[in-house]
Amino acid sequence: MAMLDRAQNLLARNFLAHRGRRPARNTVRRRELEVLEARALLTTFTVTNLHAAGAGSLRQAIIQSNSHPGPDTIDFGVMGTIKAGRQSLPAITGTTTIDGTTAPGFQGSPVVTVNFNGTRGLRFAAGSDGSALEALALVRAGGAGVTLIGSNITVQGNDIGVMANGSTVAANRGDGIRIVAASHGDIIGQLDPVTSISYYNTATIDQTMPVSGWQGIRSAGTPGQYLITGTSNTNGLLYIGPISGQGGTPLSVNYPNAFSTSVYGPDVVSGSGSSQVLRLVGSYRATQGGPVQGFVFQGTTADLSNSADYKTIDYSGANYVYVHSTMGDLAVGNAGDIPAQTDHAFIYSVPQGQIVSTITYPGSQVTSTTAYGIWYNGGTSYTIAGGYTTLLSPGQTASEAYLVDYNASNGQFSNWTSFAGPEGLTGPSFATHFQGISSPVPGVYTLSADVTNPTSSTPLQATLTTVLRNPDGTFGPAYWVNLNYPGATGMQTADSVAGNQVVGLADLGSNGGIISYQATVNLGFRLSNVISGNRGNGIAIHGASGVRIGMNNIGTNASGTLARGNAKNGILLDGGASGNQIGGLAPVGGDSSSGSSSGNVGVRPPQGNLISGNRGNGVLITGGATGNVMTGNYVGTNAQGNPALGNRQDGVAVIHAGSNQVGNGMPMGNVISGNARSQVRTSAAVRLSGRGA
């Protein structure tokens, strides 16, 4: 039944009729820099000597790149120190990737040093949009080590202000990185916290219970233990155990006297152990080929055979009712007349035993709306995830995913937000749908999503997607991590999510057919830039917007054990700098239990920065800077989070700047400790959370 239901649901969303974050990229170094461009698309100029000028020099490679139309790359066939000479290197004026990872002997740390000898540092000027600077040591510039004027520039894996050993100070006289107001959308460091993805294929839980399909997952309330639900032939299936599918307990779930049962959404209501009360929702057929009806079960595992604990969920006039997810007092699902038209999304109240609302994405061109996931935020607040289909016109997508908040006390919807996967033929994905939702920490949502991706071996692509709430309560942009089960072709789905755990289906073709899989997206901190020892600020953002700073050591050595402070602030935001992000979204740990935060408090969040040892403030937000977010950083500590290094002034100072956010709840909040003055000092309205805040 699970596979039939799956096909019906895909048809209902136009995935088969019409049919984050970016693809997982190769990593090649200590700082595991992303491959930013396909090399075949670039013209390559190679640095073959360490001379200040002439054929084969870095200077000549920049000159050639600037004069060549289209994107280029500068590779290195030599290692060692390049001395710039008496004249500054030319500014970069075209889209150019300067790639130190290509140098011989590179094994993760820079092996090419550029000694500017008091001349200007590297400058990415107007016209350099989309450029990248990777894996160089940049020292002794007369001003900033790097200046960004162009936009959407990535600076990764460099030592700026210290030598290639990541520790010996060789100061640039200005800021390590200076970003001016004309620049926006830059990435300083590493944003991808995915170190690996572990896949599991559980064809059978035991010899009597083959897994036809996984359709739901939630934390079982104990770290490392999950409730995973689906089908086993015509039986519903509940598995309680580790994500690997080994060593747990499988249980049959059958609606009383039904021909077949599918379980979609599990949740813990109360208790623990054998007295733990669970709620399961799903669908059943009373007779073979008969209509599909929804159901809800609530009780202990000992009650699974008790017919009194099951209740049918009907939608008037619908022959097909699928109930997909439950949490708090509510459940969500979809209903319709035929499988391809299950276009009535609904909210069901468990205490009231009735449907209390329908869900329709706003817009005159919307032809159907579906709901697949619900998360209880506390109080009367819920967040619902699903998708909607639109009437097509040239250049439009067929369907997009959405998130919306629902207030159970007054039945009002708010914060409707649409999302499209990033990878289509000429723009976003043709069709996108959220399948499940969890919130490992408050304000951070992980979602399982199905998207079309014509560049993938699975054009129906499974993803793990992360969305962070903005300071005003709205939803921020989505970050996509593609899931590619080994050998999958044609189709892979992500049916449900719990933190960084995903379950779904993958088509292995002639090598195994359609299988059910589990996946763990492993997250971890991966050092990118060391920006230390400079005579100005480590990073100075003067009026720029949309800059993201992650996975850097700013003011310490590469190991994060010794102070190598910048003479001013670790990070400065001024001149009306807006919408910038210091740190990141990724929570530590994968469990999400009853809406409460979980994870390893005291373990450095994967996307955060270490900002310590600086002679000014760790972070100074001033000069009318607004709408900036700082989450998941260590400020004043060493790499282990101990208050050993400090900054000589405040950890974070927010002065004459409003509507900024420092922290997002634990463990996403910042650890701010050991600084000489205040841990956080503010003269402006600022949202604070996290230790030391």
C-alpha cells in the first residue's frame, strides 16, 4: 500500500505529471573548501614561478585573466612565497577563482604565501562578481589584506595576517578583509557544515516484517532512539530504535478489521519506556480496492491491538484521506475524490475529534494545496509544511513548497512563505514540496523535501532543508543539502525528518528496485580562514549587505589555542551594514523531542566562528547597522569553549545600531565568555540569547 500511496501522492503534487542548499560538493582540503565552479567551464592561467612579474607570475596571471572575457581560474604549479615587488598587484576586474589548492604539496593548509611588501593587498574590484579566493597566505600588505568591492565573492581557506603555518604573525597594516558598501552577498569562510552523509537500507526489520516503505520519523524521547513508521506489505509498521534500523523493536500497526494499513506520522505524547503514550496517524482501506480513510491511534505499544484506541478521520465527500503528521493537539493531511486530486489540505483537532480548518495557499493561480508536516512550537503556535500547485505560464514553476504558522486559539494563519529548490534548467526547480518538518532548536527548522533537479542522477531529488526564523518572526531563506543514495537513479524521496535524520525511498533500478532508506546528515565544524594578527579589524563590513561569515578563526591561531589578535575588533559592522550573518544555522546533534531543544551544549556549533584574542571588541556592531544576525559563535573562548583567550574590550558591543539579533537560543546561541569588559554591551534595541548574553 505504501508504494501505491506514494505514487498517488506524487501524482497529486504534479511531480510525475510535470516533473539545500546546493548539491553536496567535493571537498579536498583541511578546510575542505567547496569546488565553486566546474573546471571545464573556465579558462585557466597557471602561476609557474614565484617572481614578482613576468611570464608565469601571479601578476601576469591576473593581467591575463582581466583581459579575458568570461570566468577564469588562476592555478598554481609552484609552492612557496611570492613577493609582490614595488608595485601593487592589479585589482581583479573579472570573475576569477584564485585557487591555491592546486599548488603542489597542498594537503589542506596554504602552501603559497603572497608577501605584499607594504603594497596593496588583493582587491576584487567592480566587475569581479562571483569570484573566489582560496587557500593562500596573505601577509604584510600596506592596507587591507583583501578588499571586496564586487559582490558574491567567496573567500575560503586562507591565512590572512599570519603565515602559512596558521600561527606566525605577519601583519597586514589594515583590516584582514575589508568589505565596502557596494559589495553584497559575499561568503567569508565555509557555510557547508556537512562532513558526510551516512545511508542505511533496512529491507527487513526481521524475517517476518519486510519494509515496504518508511513514511515518518520522530525522536523517541531518548537520544539516539527514533520512532520510524511506514508499511510492511499490507500492515502498518512502527519501529523503535536507532536510525540504522538494527537493534530496535518492530511492531505491527493495523486499524481494526482493515484490509491494509499505512502509518505516516508518529509522535510521543507523554511518558517513557513501556508506559510511553504514542500517537500515530495514517490511512487504511477497509476492503481491497476500497476508499482510503485516515486514522489516529493514541496509547502505549501494548495498546496497538486495542480497537478502542483507534479513531477514523473522515473528510466529507472525499474517497481518499491521508493523514500525514501529528504533534501537540493537531494533525494535518490531505483529502480528495481520486488519488490525483487529493488537493484538500486540512487540520484535524485530536481532542475535538474533527477537522477544524482547511489550508489554502493564498493566490488566485493556486489550484491545490497539500499539508505533510506539522510542528508544535509551544502555546497555541504551530508551523505547517507542504506544497501548492499553480496554473503554469511561461517561466513559472509547477509547484512550490511552503511554510505557514497556525494559531490554534483563533484559527489564524500567518507568515505564509514559499520556497523553490535552487536547481532547475534555467532557474529554480520546476517542482518543490516539503514532506516533513522538525525543529531541533527553537527558531531553526529542518525539513525533508522533494525537488526536481535536472542535473542530478535522480531528477526527483531528495533534500534536507534548513530554514531559520528572522528576528521579526518571519521565515528566512532555505539552505538545501542533496541526498544521493548510492546507485539511486530516476527517483529518490525524503518523506520525513527528525533533526538531521531523514527517511524515504530510493529507486536503484535493475540493481535493487525501490528500497526504503534512512540517512544521517553528519555535521561538524571545518576550519576555513584564519584572519588574525592584522593591525586593523579582522573583518570590517562598511555598509555591505548579505555577507555570511562562518567557520573562521578570527584573532587566534589555526588550532584556536593561542591569541593572535587583530589590533582592533575581530569583526566590525558599521556604515548601515544590514542583513549580514555571523555564524550559522546548523544545530549540533540530531534529536528533536517534543519541541524542546537538544544537542551537545558546549560543542562548537558547526557554522560558528571563533572570535577571540582581539585587542578591541570581539564583535562591534555600530554606525546604524541593522538587521544583522549573530548565532552559534564562540567569542572570547578557545576552540574548546573555555574562557581562556578573551578579547581586550567587550565580547560583543552593539552601539548606535538597532534591530540586530545576538543569539537564537541554545545551542544555537553564542558562547560569550572571558572578555575583559562586558560580555555583551548594548546601547540599542537588540535581541539577545545564549550563554554570556
